[in-house]
Amino acid sequence: MRFRFALIAVAALSAMVATGLVGAAAVASATSFPGSYTCRGGDLASGDFTSIPSGTYVTITVAGVCNVQANAVIRVIGNLTVMPGAVFDA
């Protein structure tokens, strides 16, 4: 009888721990820190710009001929860097 009670208690505890771990993983992914973004490409001579899409970024590096996508909302938590020879039209 004691063995059966202990087995049920262990099974219940395991289920609670597993549920907690799944919940914690979901919260961690929902609050994960945004990534960095590098904009490359485009051609200034032809007026062909590569657009940076809406989003929240740790950093943005402009390494090409880039602009902000129409009606975009961009949040940069860290730095916006425009590399030598690159163009950024905001």
C-alpha cells in the first residue's frame, strides 16, 4: 500500500515538474532578446535600396544601400552602425 502511494506521489510530482518546465520554456521564448540585423545589398546608382523591416533589434548594421521599409516601426536597443561606403536613408 505504501509503495502504491509513493508511486502515485512520484507520478504527480513528475507531472507538476514537467508542466512547470514547459511553462518556463514558453515564457523564456516569449521574452527572448531580439537579434541583430545586417542590411546588405542595394545599388545607389540605380536607386535600388534594400529595406529594413519593422522589428526590435539589439543592433542594426548597414553595410549596403539601405532604407526603412514604408510604414515600418523599428526599435534599436543598442547601436545603429553605418559602415564606411554604405548608405542609410531614413
